[in-house]
Amino acid sequence: MIISLLVTLTIFAFLFLLLRRVLTGRARRQELGEEIRSFFQYALLFALLIIVNSGISGVASRILEPADLLLGDQLQLARNTAFVVVGLPIFLGLILWAKKSYQKDPTERDNFAFTTYFALASLISLSLTLNKGYEVLISFFGERGFDGAAFAGFLTWATSLAIHYRLTRRLISAELSRAQFLLASLITLVISLTGLAILISTAVRSLFPQLEEGALLLGSNPLIRGAALFLIAAPLWFIYWIRSASKDEKSPAWLFYLLIGGIGGGLAVAIIALTTFFYRFLIWSFGDPASNEAAIHFDGAPSAIGAFSVGAISFFYHRAILKSQREVSRNEVVRIYQYLLAGIGLITSGIAILLLIVAAIEMLTESGTLYGPQSINTILASITLLLVGGPLWLITWHQIGVGYQVSQEIEASSRTRRVYLFALFGVSAIAAIISLLTIFVRLFESLFGTGFNVSTIREMAYSIGILVTTGVIAGYHFKILKADRSLTPSKIKSPRYILLIGPENSAIQREVENITGGVVEVLNRRDKIENTWSIDDIRSLIETNPGESQVIILEESGVCSIRVDR
């Protein structure tokens, strides 16, 4: 057992050091011995945090429920007591050691192991606080009565969360704690909106008594469950987002949370819910529903309304924040968001066109009548997807086009745009080849078997639809790619490595990475200089020595470069 533990720790230490080398820059790297020391110190501290908190919550639960003190599981009580008696002194000793290390060397707060410990400890404490808090509220308002074990666990992990939150704000820089706070904001946002969606769907369901039987699908007491989720997560979202992360620097990580999580995620949920509800409505009004009873057919409508409501709330709230930040410039995160929405709209519209082609083939090959119930449902599904996906793609693609007109060269050479276009070509090519093979396999099976007839065409409907749809999409975007290539300047021969020495400027660093594709690092000069970086000067130096790894230094007189081996 000891050997296996040592092997496991060794593997984790190796992975830790590898991750450390990848994620941090030169300026923050430590001597190897210090890195190994810090890994084992904070890994042990993290393990003891979980052990001690588990022991404290277990012992506290027995005290809060005296009836279980002697009648409960004695082995579990012994284990929890041992966790506290043995683990707590060691845990406090490690904290004192970490405190002395910090006092001796204040740069300890930039230590990768130090920041990783606080991130993991905070997120684990947050997760268990949410879990135990939810159980406490459910037991308090439900039929089970007071749950001492859940309440003890909630108090223990909520205390741990509060302590680590305060220490993180005090000891760790905003740059290093940013990802932790944004991830916590996203977790609490999703749980809060889930609870709110359940509350809204339950309220809507109560307005239609004929749908009451469907409430069983949500389990017992959906109102209590929704309220519990919202009440336990919303205050924590307020602390992490409103009080902390929303006031942070408008970094790419901040924009990623806002655009992908808040706006993009909310819009995706709202679109899916709206599509589901609208399709059910069209099927009921014009199609062939599976059941003639409205209560059964529209049973999922309250859930769709709840999901649409919270999706719309998230979308408009985060979009209002984005609009208030006038200084936010167009960067790769904004492009990722726009091309992601454009891709969702394009895929949705493509599926709509596919279903329309399938419905047309079914109508033309239907025997006896012009069309049947299945064709009607297919057409209605196509109309639903087209009405939802078409406007999304048109609006988003128009926004992309506006940005393209402002700076055609930058947009044409954008990595996000190239990934979007080539991903479309790749997916379209694969789908077209598979469809073409399917069509010819089915064609030859018919020719060599029963003979070619209208039923053969009907069986090929989806393959024909995929082939036509992907051909149209690929052809349109090929014209766009061709226009981009005419605007893209000749590519600089990519250097393996560029080191910029001067004032730190993340925007310049990302732009140099974009135009070269090489590894770019920045070292901040401690002496103050009046001059600032110029991307044109950097580009000129790189073009002078194409393919060469360089150190580019910013001086008062301008920039100079030194070629190096890397």
C-alpha cells in the first residue's frame, strides 16, 4: 500500500511539474527542488483539508443527532474521530509552515502549487457547500425533518469556503485568482438558473390543472427542489460574480465567461427550448401528433417555458454588461463567440434544408397520395429549425461581416475564422463522401437485386439531402475562403520562438503570436521607458530575419533584435 501511494504521488508530481512548465512563464518558474517541495507540501495540505473536514462534519453530525451517537455506526464514528485527532494537528502544522514560507518569501504567493491549492480547495469547498446546503433545505422544507449530518457538513464546508475565499482575495493576485472566481461564478450561475427554471416551470404547470400529472416527471416537491437550488446558489453567485469577478480586468478569460458562458449558453438554452415548444405547437396545429390528448402532447411545455425564460434572462443580462463595456475590443474571444453562434445557426439551418429535401422526396415518391402524415411532420420540423436557426445565422453572420469590413486583413487571417471555414469543409467533405457511398451502395443493391424503383429513391432520401446540403454550404464558404486568401498578406516564415523584452502588453503578445504562429513570451523591464511597442516595428524585424528565433528589445530609441538558437 505504501509503495503504491509513493508511485501515485510520483506520477502526480511529474504531471504537476509538466503542467507547471506549460502554463507558467519563465519569470514565475522556480528551482526544481523548490517546485517538488511546494508540490508535496500543498498536496498534503489539500488531502488533509478533505480528511479533517470530513472528520469534523462526521463528529458534529453525531452531536447534532444525539440519538445516533451510540446507536449509529461505531466504526464510522471511530474513523471520523481519528481524522480529527490525528489529522487536525498535522493540518495546522502545515498551515504554520506555509505561513512561515510566505513571510520569508512573499513571492510564494506566485507559486504555482500555492495558487493551485487555493483554487482546488475553494472549488471543492464550494461544491460540497452547495451539495450539503441543498440537502439541508430539502430536509427542512420536506417530509424528512431536520438532517443533522447534512447540516454539519454544510457548516464545515461553508466555513472552509469562507476562509479560503477571504485568503484568496488577500494573498493571491487578481490575475492568478481570475480563473477560479470565473469558474465558481459559472457553476453557481448554472445551478441558480436551474433552480429558477424549475420554479417557473412548476408555476406554469400549476396554471394548467390538466398537466398536473406530468409533475411526477420532476419528482416529488419540484417547487421545494427548485427553491432550494436557487436559494443556496444565488447568494454565492452574487459573491463570486457581482462582488468579485464582474469588477475584474476585462481579460480574455473574463470575456470567455461572459460571451461563451453567459450570453452563448443562455442563447443556446433559449433556442433549444423555443424550438421544442414551437415544434410541438406546429405538430398539434398542422401535423400528426402522437397523442390526441393535449395534456400528453404538451406535457413538456412548462419545462420548455422555464428553460426559455432562464436562458433569455442569462442572455440579456450578460449582453447588457457587454454593451456597458465600451472599451472591450474585438479579439479572438469575441470571434470565437460569434463564429460559434454562426455555426449553431448554420448547422440548424442546414438540418432544416436537409429535412425539407427529405420531405420533398417523400412527397414525390409517396404511393397513392401526394403526401402522408410523416411528410407533414418532417416539413414542420424543417420549418421550425429554419425559423430558429436562419435568423440566428443571418444576424450573427451580418455582425461578422461588419467586423470584416472594418479590418479585412486582420479578419481574413484570424485563426478563429480559418478554423471555422476549414472545420466546415472537413465536416462537409466527410458527410458528402459517406452519403455518396451510401447512395451508390443502395443503387447497386437495387440494380443487382429487385430492380430500381421509387422506393429506392425514398430510401436514399437522407443521403441525397445530406449531399445537396453539404454541397451548398461548402460551395458558399469556398467563395469566402477564396476572397480571404486574396486579402491575406504573404505569410511570415514562422520563427520557433520570440522573446519580447519591454513593458508587458498581452495584446501585443497575442498579435505577434497571430501573425507568426510561433511561441511568444514577454519579459517586463523594471526600468521605466517612455517608448511603447509598435506591431509594425516588430513585424519589420521578423520579416528581416524570417524563420529566425529572436529576442526583441524595446529601447527609448526603438526596437532592436538579437538572433538566438532555440
